[in-house]
Amino acid sequence: MSDTVVIRRSGQAGPTSEVVDISIPSDQVFERLVRDGAVAVARWLGFSEERLADMQLAVSEAVNNAIEHGNKNDAHSRVGVRFIVRNDRLAVQVVDQGTGLAASQLTEGRPSIQNKLDNGEESPRGLGIYLIEQLVDDVELQSDEQGHSFIMWFNLTTQGKEGVDEHHD
Amino acid sequence: MSITIEQGPRYTLIHILNDSVDALSAKEIEQVRSQMRDVTVLDFARVMFINSAGISALLKLVIEARKHGQHLYAVNVTAHHRKVFEMVDLLRYMPILDEEEYKAKISEAA
């Protein structure tokens, strides 16, 4: 049962109530599946390619964070992802089953690559969270004994925070 | 195999064939460390997605290059990935080359 991937769509068609739920085991293999789901939702909402890429990356980082730091890579623990369209905003809620406070993960500023180079740190801490903060319009983190809930908000009227068109150099 | 490698006397050209540079492909990318030369160029033409796990793998190549006084460059980077690299300050350590700059670097190192 723990390897089951569940995708549900509910709510009435329309811009104020559509909900898509994806539930995956805590395994990096399934993170790609959520990423594909994010692309499908972004295309359905008419996101620009740049905005779509921003959302895909932010969702990927949040899901990886839930798998690694929330559920501690325990494949028996699940990660739930919910896409909710509410008025002119998209909320992507990523829920894990981990314990412990996680609020300190937010707003640490840009992780230092130089520290990694100078001190041999294995990985700059908070790189994924930093990227999320740069790519989404708003972010919210809640923790309780059930786990962590990470909500990313995307304004549907915004077409990419940097306004960059997709192309290869 | 999701990576192919071309080498000259002083250069290594690494084509990443996987469309995702993420946790699943990171190990294979890290393994090219031993094949880097004076000039190493990573070709991202086939890459559609990069996340922080992939960036961490690229940082290991940056560290290896600096350790040996080598130079690491990127080519065929999408505008989105350029933006992400800028966000995390990676371009200071792995500059992106355009077509002409790339040809010149390889020619110098051939």
C-alpha cells in the first residue's frame, strides 16, 4: 500500500473550487510524478512557460523537502500534494508526516556557495527553501503533531517573477 | 548511460542527456569529476529541469575544478535555468558560454 500513488480530482469545474490531490510514498522516484502533475495543472491554468517552470521547480523542492526532512526518507510515510484554485490564486499545499518544528527553515537568506567552497560543506543549507521563496508569490509553513504543511501561493495574474522568456542561448 | 563525454588533450566536453538534473541523476553527474581537464564544458542542451539536488551535484564539479585550478563552463542553458543559477550565485563559479565563446575555449584547449 505504501507504494501506491493516488491522484484525485474533485470540486466543481470553475475557477474558484478546483482541487487536485496527489499522494505519493516518500521516494524520490515519485517526486517526478508530482512534478509532471504540477506541469499539467499549470498548463490547465494557462501559465506562461516561465511561470510554469518556476512552479515546477518550487513544487519539486517542497516535495523533496517533505521526503528528506519531513518524512526522513521513510517510504512508509506519505507526502500529500494538493493543488487548489481559489479566486485568482493557486495554492499548492505539500504535507508530510514528520514531527518537529520546521518554521526555522524559512527566510535564512541566500545560502552561501562560497562557504561550501571554503569550508567543504556537503551542501549549502536551505538551497531548496531559498529557491521556493524566490519563485513563489507567498509561502506559509505550519507544523503540528501530524506533520508539516507547506503552502505555496501563485498569483494567477503574474506571468513569471522575473518576466524571462524561455529560450536556449 | 545518460552522459556522453568528449575529450581533447586539455578539455572535456560533457553532454548531459538526461532531461532532469535532480536527485536521481545527481550521482552520475558527480562521477564525471575524475574526467575533468583544464577546461570542462557542461552541455545542458537536453536538460529540461534542474533542482537543488542537481545544483548540489554541479557544485561538486565546481569544487573539483577549483581544487585543481581548472575551469568549468556551461553551454546551452535555458533562460529559466540561467535565472536559477543566478539566484544561487552559481554563475560566478560556472559561467555560461555562448556558441562563439564555447568554440574559442575548446579551440584554445585542443
